[in-house]
Amino acid sequence: MTGTPYELVIGIETHVELGTESKMFCGCQARWFGAPPNTLVCPVCLGLPGALPVPNRRAIELAITAGLALHCETPPHTKFDRKNYLYPDLPKGYQISQYDLPLSVKGWLELPTGKKVRITRAHLEEDTGTLKHGEDAGRRYTLVDFNRSGVPLLEIVSEPDISSAEEGEAYVRTLRDVLIFSGVSEMRLEEGAGRFDVNVSIRFQENGKTMWPPQSEIKNLNSYQALRDAVAYESNRLWEEWRSGGDIRTRTGKITVGWSPERGRTYLQRSKEDVEDYRYFPEPDLVSLAPSPAMIAKLREALPEMPSERRARFVAVYGLSDYDARLLVSDRALADYYEAAVKAEPGQPKLIANWVIGDLTAALKRETIQIGASRVGSEQLAALVRLIGGGKVSGSAAKEIFGEMWKDGGDPEAIMNTRGLAQVSDESAIAAAVDEAIEANPGAVAAYKAGKTIALGALVGAVMGKLGRKANAAVVNRILTERLA
Ligand SMILES: [Zn+2]
């Protein structure tokens, strides 16, 4: 990284809620966000005595799918372990997780820059409940909601291959794209369905020696901005602590910090001395897992094309710019819509892309709706583009037709006919209008003939005015320049 006297070394642990119907070890609904507190609970996810967990097959399949999408190996044997700790949001006093035999190991994720970040492992666990702090008549209280307790959670751990806050952001954005594309998670960050623990350390030369003091783990970041800001703050803080001769010079282990976006700073949660000992041991209520090669092959088969591959294909096959391809692929449903339109009108991939990225995306944004709710279907958009490509409507008339289609669906050709928007390409009609315009604008004609080519615009405008702006602009231009030559 330029501009700093140190090199940044970053590894990221990403927690992702899997997109299952039910929770990890019980039948309660997994989509907890927004539900009234403690309404999605049962004896299992409340940790009541005697309740036994039953693994969610779909969660295991999705976890393996995520590993495959990240080019991981799926070891033949895995198991669940108990991670013991006491916290009010953890009803059992332990979390069922995976310790030494995770579901996926040794993968990688390619960033848009082409850099590959290695994935150490991805393991399956259950989410905790949530706490709500409040104050009433001067007395502080905390409420606990177990709706999130037991929601399947995948933890994806990267190697410390990331070397700037921007690269960290690119990593989590790309990871999110891959997980959404492969159907593993919707990863709604605003609902807490994706959280990041970021390990930050600094490395530099001092007196001819490479110094690499212990890292800080920034816990529970839940937005791209928080990640950027927290990494920038903490790396600088580590450097200042080193320079001022602080604890970091003698510390032997990492510290854990939280991030306060309000104050724009990190705060200490735990130092090495009180880092917990989780006393992991194999979960006695569950058998070990051995995903069969047939099951893995089936999941691999079902993997869709990944965003980076799709982007490259859009550039190579449809001739799109990398920028346009990236915009389309940023949303799987939008990319699907685009390809459906191209399938309906294969001759115009670039023009279709322009409409999808331009007028259609603008209309979606205006109403803050997703492409799935678009009132203009992919086949209708293709039909509109066919009218433009075939010279039947001008660009400006097409925009008017699109506006009508957006209001209440409707067939573009029918709208063109009822509103009289068909483009006039009839040469004799255009030639007559050109002659009239020349006759009526002697000043512009003289100026044009004197070399002021800009005067042609006034004449084109006059012709268009006569033909109700429906004339084929290319034909108008051609006939005008012929007549004036
Ligand atoms: Zn439950």
C-alpha cells in the first residue's frame, strides 16, 4: 500500500446465514429478521433440557455448494463440535460448530483485479440469539430474542492475502456475489445475514529487520463502509501504538476489538490474557458426516456459472464492454433478464444491454423495485429493440414507447401504431419535407453553403418538425446533404 510506512496484512472471516427454510437443527423458520421477538422458537433452539438436534440436510448441501463455488476440497469425513462459552444470547451454553474437520478446505476466490485470495476453510455452525439493550426510568436492561438462535451459519475463513482496505471490500463484495449466484445465501447485509471479522496487522522494516507485531481482530462488521473505515482506523492505530512505544511492542498475542461507527473508532474487547478457551469436543448428540462423492458431484453439477465467468462470457460473446458486463452481472436476476432478451432478439446484444442498463435500470431505481417486479418483460424489451433495429422507430420515439410500456405493460408495436410513432423512412415523404425546409430557411442554407456546417442542424430540426419527430434521422441527413451539395 502506498502512502503508509507499513504494509497491511489482512485476513477476513465471513459469517453467512444460509438461505434455508428452517433452522440448522430444528424445524423453526430460519428467516428471522423482522419477526416479533421469540416467536420462531422451539425446545431445540431454546436449548431446553432433553431436546435433541437433527441436522438440516439442505444447510449441509448449501455449505458444500459454497465450498465448491470457492474451489474448495470437500474432505470425506467431517463432524460437528461443541464450542463452549457463556453468553446471554447462547441458550445452551455452547454453540454447535465445526472445529478440526470442517466441510470445506483449501479454496480460493478471484477478485475482479485477477488476484486470488486463498480460502483456508468453510465450516457450518448455528447462529446465536440477539440482544436488545435499553433504558427505562434510569435503569438499564437487556432483552434477549431467540428467533435467530439456531439459524444455519457458514463461516468462511480467508488466508491473510489481502493487502488494503479496498481489496478487503473487493473480497467481500466478490464473495457475496458468488454466494448469491450459487443460491447459498441472499446475504442481506442490512438484515445481519452477512458479518465480517477482520484480522488486521501491519508489517514494516525497522533497523534492517522485518517487524510484524500481533494483529487486531475487528469483530462483527456488517457493511462495506464499516469494513473500510475500521481497517483504516485500526491499522493506523497499530502503527501509532508502535511508534509511541505502546503495549504492541511486547504483546505476544492478538487483541479483539469492536468498531463504533458513531465514534469512528475501535474499542478494546479482549486482550490475549482473557481470550476464551472454548474447550471444543465432538458433539455427542450428532453423528459424524461423510458426504458421498455422488452427492458432491450432484451439487457440483448444479453450480451455476460464477459471476466472473459470466462477465467474461458477456464480453466475449456479446461484445459488451467490461463495465457494462460488470453492471449486468452484479445482479443475477438482471443478468438472466438480459440473456432472455438477447435470446428473443439475438442480433442486438449491445443495444439490449444499453436499454437494460439505461432506461430499464433507471425505471427500477425510481420505484426501488427489483428486476423480478419489472412491468416490462424481457420479451417485450426485445420486441422494442427489434423495432429500433429494424428502423421502424427512432431512438426518441422508442423512449416514449418504453415509457408507455412501463406504465402498464403493453406491446411496443401496438403502442407505436396507436400513438402514431412509426418512423417515417419513406424517402419521397422525407424529400418533400426537405425541399420545404430548404425553401423556408434561406438563411440557414446560405450559412451552410458558406461553410458553416453547424447550420445543417437547424435544417434537420425543421424537417423533423414537419414530420412530427418521427423521421428516420439518417435518411433526413443524407437527403439534406445531397440537396445542398
Ligand atoms: Zn427451533
